[in-house]
Amino acid sequence: MCISSTEWSNNPSRPLYFSKQKNQRPKISRVQLHRLARRKRSEGKETKVDMEMRNLKLYMENMRILEENEKLRKKASLLHEENIALMTEFQKKFSKFDRVSTKEIPHLPTPKLTK
């Protein structure tokens, strides 16, 4: 009552794929293999172009940030110089008050507030 492999595969009640090994992969024709390889190469080129575009965009953004940074650095330098000039002017005005107060004048002049 043993069934041979040919009888098993020819039996209409059982499908043909039961006669094959479980781990056997279907064969790919050379044309299909060539198309698959060409598709993978073209996908690689697209990713290379995408990476170059991304790199260019990042480079342009970095250049814009560097320019903005340089402008802010110049502005900070000008504000620092202006701050130093105002501080020296402030010290000169109040150094006069210090000299006046050491002479012991009865009333000190009130500084005028300008708007």
C-alpha cells in the first residue's frame, strides 16, 4: 500500500506542489534576473542623486546660517562699542557729581530728565 512519488504527484486529489521539496525556491529566468539587477542599479543611482540634492540643500542652509551669524556678530560688536561709549559718558557725568559732592556745596543740582 505504499505510494511512490510519481503516483503521489499524479494523484488528482492531491496538488502537484506536495511532490516538491519544501525549501526549493522557484527558478528565475536570466531575463528576469537581468531586469532585477538593472532595477537595483537604477534605484542606487536615484538614491545617490537624492543624497547629492540633500547634501546641496544642507550646504546652502549652512551658508545662509554662516552669513546670518556674521551679520549678528557685526551687530553685537557695534552694540558693544556703543555700550562702552555710553558707559564712559555716564561715568564722566557722575564723576563730576562726585567732585562736586566732595566740596560740600549745600545743594546738588538735580539732573534733568530728557524724554
